[in-house]
Amino acid sequence: MNRDAQTGGAEVVLIHDGRPFAARLSARLGERFRIGIYTVDAPPPPDRHKGAATVFSLADAESGGAAVRATLRAEDAVFVLADARPHQRQMARALGAGNVFAEAEPAHLINGAVIQAVNQAVESAWQNLSAEEQRALQSSVKSFGSLMTAGRNGEPLPMAEIHAACEDIRVALGVSDVDRWMNALSGHHDGTYRHSMYVCGALAFFAHEIGIKGSDLMDLTTGGFLHDVGKSRIPLAILDKPGKLDEAEWETMKGHPGFSREIMLREHGLEERIVRMAVHHHEKLDGTGYPDALSSAQIDDPTRLTAIADVYAALTEERAYKPAMPKEKAFGIMSSFKGHLDMDLLSRFREFMLDSSRETAAAPAKLSA
Ligand SMILES: [Fe+2]
Ligand SMILES: [Fe+2]
């Protein structure tokens, strides 16, 4: 799927009626999203912003009436009103608005609603994919949400739901190719979800390609899904920071494998190699990794592979402070990580990721709908 072709590159379309607040809002949203700016007098035609979230910034709801009526799914749009008296909110709701805010409301609430609207737009574009991909993406987003909630609250992990999602992912990555999988996820703004599904999809795809089957294949897929579960205990302000982490934040972030250990050791019956993938994917072969500074002999193959998929995902993901890196360039950088990654496994992984097309994949024509 090519999101840029659908949206003209914008993740958020901001339609405003010329008030100064619109400039402040667009500057703030622009730190996080690719943004297209229009006025209520000249809104973009709906097919130009299919696949993007819509935000209305209005002095009063009535001024946006015509533009709102011309918008697809106004119920998913975010409305930010200068005048938030009840009759204004009612007017916005009469136009079909679902998410209505006053501009004086806290920025994180408005940002949160916009992130949700962007994710909804990304998820609705999944309907253009194959049935297997759709099923896997939909079950992954739902079960990953349950996983992180359980991890955060110290509750038992929803393992039946996670196993079902991983089974769907295993099936999807058996017929799809990994680039299509990553493209479908690329615009998602739940960074931990997107990253975890990149790692999970890469592991499932690679394992399929080299002929791993049965419980080994399922464990690699499940281990990829769960590998950063400890991030459920890291504050969102750090996970979602639209910039590089400072030293103290980085130290906090480095606590996530330890949290994964705590969370997973409570789950009796979880395969030990799945736990090791989560706890030790930041270990390095030369013993300088964390949390346990393991030596190479102590790091098994599934964990070595998780480390490779994890670095590959981190490099090829778009972040607020960096664009997505082309995969050839990512592998160029990774080939210099000799004390960190297993070079033999990396060269096999590289070979399959660079030649990732599948003859059996659903015809690309299906994607352009
Ligand atoms: Fe991690
Ligand atoms: Fe990771």
C-alpha cells in the first residue's frame, strides 16, 4: 500500500477558518505528523485525503458547515473550537462531529485524539489488503492493546488472544511479503505496536523462508510479538517523545527488558526461549549489552535473530525525529555491528529481506482500490 499516493503525503489534513489558533495548532501537530493545511473555503476533495485524519480548527462550528459536510466520515474527524459554549458543541455534533474539543483544553488531550484519528485512518486502509493480512493486522492491533494494558496493570497476559493473533500473523506472513506487512503498519502512531509488529512480521517471514515450521515458527512469531512487553511499564512521555531521548530518559528506557522479565516470569507455561527473546534482545555478542551483559555463548539463536530484527526495525521505522531508512542502507550499517550481532545470521536475514517478494502474494492491483 502506498499511503503517500492516497493522501498526497499528509497524515493529518487540517481545515481551518483563518484564526490565529490554527497556526499554533498546525505547528504543534506538525511536530508529530506530516500535515496538509487547507481553509474551509477551499477544502481538499475527499478523495485527496482518503487515508489521512481530518482536523477542523474553527472559530465557530457554523463557519465550517460546508467543509464538514464535504468530508468523509466527519464522525472520525477531530474538531477544535475557539468558542466551546454548549450551543457550539451541539452545532458541531449536529454536523456529525464525534470528537469535539475547546482550544483551551490540554494539548495532550487534543494530540491524543488526533493520534487516535490517524491510527483509525491507517487501520481503515487495511481493507485494501488480502483477507489474511487484514485478519492478522486487525487481531494484532486489538490483542497488542490488551497485552500492553495487562502489562501496565500487572494483570495476567491475555495469552489465548495473543496466540490467536500470532497464528493469524504466521498465516499472513506465509502468503504476504514482509514489505507489504511493514507498509501497512508504517503510518501507525502507536510506536510500540508498530515496532513490535515489524519485529514479529520480520521474524515470522524469515522463519517461513528458511523452512522453520511448527512450534519453532510459532515461538519465533510469539517472541517477536512479546519482545518489548516491558515497555508497557515505561512512561508514554518517554515512549512517544517526538525527539531523541536525553540520558536520564534513555536509562529509564533501558529498564524495559527487566520489566519484560518480571511480567513474563509470572506467566507459567510461557516457553523459556520466548522469555529469553524478550529479556535478552539487547545483549551483544561481545558482552557489552544489557540487562545482564551476557557473553556470546549464553545467547541462543532465537535471541540473536530477535536482536537482528529489532535493530532492522528500529532503523527502517520512521520516527518523529528521523525518516524511515531504506533497507539496503540499514543493512549497510548493521554489517558494521560485529561485536553486537551474529554476522552469519545477519547475512541470511539480509538475503531474505532484500528479496522479499512472494509470487503467491495477493496481486498488487488489489491494493490500489
Ligand atoms: Fe527492546
Ligand atoms: Fe524492540
